[in-house]
Amino acid sequence: MSLLPTRHPDAADVDPRLDCALRYAIAIGAVLVLLLPAARGMHATIGWMPLWLLGMPITAWWALHRFALPMAAQPRQPAIAPSRRAAPQARRRPQRRREALPRAA
């Protein structure tokens, strides 16, 4: 089972320099988040630090590979459609008229 994304056959070749830079940024971000407590918190200007140190580089790398999904261990089998019930459809009850309540002004 491979966890690396599979690319669409029509996808253009990825620039290896950009791929290497994004992998490097992900590795540096992971090390910073794991080792520095300040990298796990909030910054007043840019917000939640793990988003910028890990989330955005991972999303950019995923987009570089054309949003490919990891390969599954086995291909999924089509689900069998459930059979419909033979019972008749339920009917709505006739609505009862309620007396109008006085409204406050």
C-alpha cells in the first residue's frame, strides 16, 4: 500500500525544484511545531502558527500534484442498492384548525 499520491495521467510534470522546496518547507515546519512550543500557538498578526508552518505547505504540495488522493489498498466494490419497500406511501393527516390567539401589540 503506497501512501504517496497517484497523479492523473494527463497531469503535467512537476518541477522538481518546487517539489523539493515544498517538501523541505513541510519538514522544517514539522520540526518547528514539534520542538518549539511557541510554534504551536497563536501569533497576533498571522494567526494559528501550525496552519502556516504545516497546513499551507502541505496544501500547496497537494495542489502541485493536482489534488491526487492516496491509493487505497484495494479498489472499492460498488455498493448494492437497497431494495424499496412494497408498503404504500404514508399520508399526511388533515390539519386541525386552531383558534387564533390574541396578539400582543
